[in-house]
Amino acid sequence: MKKVYCIVLFIFILARTALAKPIDENIVILKYNKAINGLKVEALWIPKVLRNGYARGPAIIKLTDEDHGVSSTVVSNNFTMTEDSVERFIEWKRIHNEDTTVQRILIEVVNLDYKNPKIPEGECRLGVTNVPFFFYDLNFDEKKELLVGEVETGQRWRTTFKAYELDDSEHFVLKDPYFQITYEEPYISLDELSTVNKENRTIKIHYSAGAADSFSEVYKLQYSLESGRKKFVSEEIVGSK
């Protein structure tokens, strides 16, 4: 019996040691100082590489509604921050002519101020923002959706955006994945060339295969009898497809 106890204790000590050892030493915890769109935002980030002025790597973004004590998380495989915004807490080393990788993390828990990107009203292009995420009313219901930007992950190395709709209840911050908009059109195709027009309630997705072969698809917000909610419907193709 004593022998069995010793074996169990040994396994327990090994498990505790393994759990205590970090999976990746280059982990940064980002904490934003003030609420963003009424939510407390934190991120667990593993910066991997610095390329073309942007630090990038996988992250888990946590959104907390402190009034109701509920949270939701979003995973980004390419969480992106500008080089000047990370230079105080990440030291880099060059691995070849274009890329640099993490030398060491100077500060493990970083407090940040958040600056909202300026996106004009009316018909506008989403463009490239200098923040890893922002909130913007994409479906014209006067409630802002979460958009997470991923630099150089789209067509012709454009920045893409993953969209998430917030929940109206007091039980979740984000809608249940089954009802989420992320992988519906036109949201799944959002990038820096996409145009949002609040006046006629449309989103235009631009597809580019080069100067000689490109077209745009216009989606208009309409009520769907099938789903019982408003959805974007492809209404027009502009250019040659």
C-alpha cells in the first residue's frame, strides 16, 4: 500500500511540475486600462514575428461585462499590433532579411490605453487600422459589432476582419457560436477594401485578382422569412466575374 501511495505521489508531483512550467515563455498579458465599448478587454498573446512594421501571433481575447459578471472569449490566430506599440515590452532579434522573432519579453503584464480608430460615417472603406480590434456597427442596428483585424492574411496580402455580434442578454457578452455572424457572407469576406454604406444599408465586398480582373459584390440588409431575422443578401455584381 505504501508503494502505491509513493507512486501516486510521484505522478502528482510530476503533473504539478508540468503544469507550473509555461507552455510558451513568450507570453504577454495585455490589459486595457479603460472599458472599450462598455467592456473590460484583456488578451493572452504569444507574439511570434515582426514583419512590415507589425508584430503578430496567436491570442485569446477576453471580453467582460463587469455589470453582469459575464465574459466571452475570441481566438485570433494572427493578433496584430504595430511595432511602435510593442517596443517597450518586446525585444526582437533578426532571423533573416525580412522577419524578426522574439528575443525576450521585457514586461509580462502590460497595461495599455486604447485609441478608437477614426472610421468616417456614410459610405466608407474599413481600411487598415493601427489597433488589433475595434467596434463598429456593421448591420445597422445601432449596436456595434466586434471586428478583429489580421494583417496580411487576405487577398493580395490585405488585412482581413473577423466580425462577432454581441449578445443582447445578460448571460453572454458575445452571441452563441451557432447564431454568430463570423462565417456568414458578407462578414466572412470582410477586408480592408470592403465598403460599408449606412445610408442604403449595404456592404460591398471587393475581389481582386489583379488590375485586369476584379469585381465587387454588393450585399443589402433584408428581412429573411426563413431565419426570422435580418440578413444580408447578395444583390448586385459590379464588374466582371
